[in-house]
Amino acid sequence: MANWVVVGASGFIGQGICEAVDSAGHRVTRLAAPRLRVHPSWSADELVESMSSCEDEIVALATRFPRDSVVVNAAGMAMPGASESSDLYGANAALPVLVLLAARKAGVSRFIHISSAAVQGRLPELDDTWNQQPFSAYSRSKALAESSLRLLLRHPDQTTDVRIIRATSIQDENRGTTKNLVRFARSPFASVAAPGDAPSPVSSLDGLAKFVLALGTDRIRVSEVSVQPWEGLTVRDVILEYGMKEPHQLPPSLCRFLVAAGYLIAKLGVPGIESSVRRAEVLWFGQSIRVDSCGHVPV
């Protein structure tokens, strides 16, 4: 039996991880996430320097972490269509840094940060590298967290092992993104780029929670950054599962034209368009996941 601490335990991701850890028979402490605000223009260096100076906050958080525990940061603002704001960057960029600093101070054995595959944006293939291609305020805030944690990893701690997991497109019937997916999949416009066999990053909370549990209990080895494993769905499977009908198969050339036109409109400054276009692109073309040779290896 191990000690686990989940920061952001009341959130969607946090609840799922807590349930998985508890069901496995481990002790889990549920913590609310501190509220932070930082300017969206900050660099990783500025963010790390600022958080490192928050000694009182670091100590207060560290006292909640049992030594040799596994600390999971599952907190954040899951708002793909959000605009740049100090609240967004505080929750998604600053908080992971503060939690890691506190984890190191407490001497915990492992720190796991739940990031997002959105940091790799439109890359054709998600992978277990530090490559980033953020495309929105949300993805930039998550990318800044990763860059800041990477700076801290240049000065390794002898006690705390650090791992970053990029969650993919997690769906749940109570999430707004899933409700939008269901509406699309059940509409007359439900479609995929032919032939519809491209891998989809759509995934489940259960899959993510099991992956985190396996990592925290040393049942697998992963690199410093890893992507939530693919759950085997194709873009056609997604429409069948959420729309309960066969999707229209559109010519890929038409889909590419519409996506390109959407991104062009987004560049003109129309708010919220970029994230919507990206969702359509993923629904039509999917996004594959590559696991490096050092990642996801059963122990």
C-alpha cells in the first residue's frame, strides 16, 4: 500500500484518478488546488523564478505531502476555447511548477503531472518527446507548464522522480466537449475523411487513470514525457460510438480545403474559431500516437 496525493481531486480528471488509486487499495489524500494568477506573456524562466520565490506557499503545500508518496497534479482549467488570461495560465502553467517545488521539498518519491496532447497541436503524430506545437491559449498554457518543468529537470532532485503524462481527447457524458461530439455525431453532418480508418485520439478517463496508476506503482516505465496510450478507436469508430450511425465519407481533399479555410479565418482574429477548426480536423483526420522505445514498457 502506497501513499498518494492528488492535487485537484475534485475535478473531472482528479476524481477518476482518485477512484482508480482507491480501488487498488492505496491511501489517497485529496487536495484542492491553490488559486494562482500569472501573466500569459511570462517565459518559462520567469515563471520558474517567480514560483521559486513563493516560499510560504511551497512550505504550506509540502506539509500536506507524506514523504515517499506519489503526488499527482491533476488540476487545471480544461478550456480548449478559452482566451489568454492570468487565471488560465495560473491554473495550467504556474500550479504544476508550485506543486513540483513542494513535492521536492517534501521528499516525495514521484511527481506526475497531467498535461495535454494539445501541446503538440497539429503534429501528424503525437509522441513521447518534448516537441511542441501549441495553437491556442489553452495549449500554450499547458506547453508553458511543460517547458517550466523541463527547466527544473535540468537540476535533478535525488529523491523525486518526475513524469509528465499528456492526456488525449478524454470524453465523458457530462463534459461539454463530449456533448458537442455527440451532437455532431448524431447530426446529418456526421462525417470523416474517407476511408475513415485513421486512428483517433479520443479516449476515456478510465484509460488515463489506469495509466497513471500503473506508472505510480512502477508497473510500467515511461520517458520523462509520455502520451496516454491509444485506445484503438478510428475516426469512423468514434462516430459509430457517439452517433450510433455510419458517418458520411468525405473526399480528403475537400476536408483539407475546409480546414485550411477555417485556419485562415482564425488568423483574421475571429475568436474561438481556431479550437473549433482543430476539433473538426481531428474528427475527420484523427491523430496517431507513437510510443518511443523507452516508453510504456511493462516492468
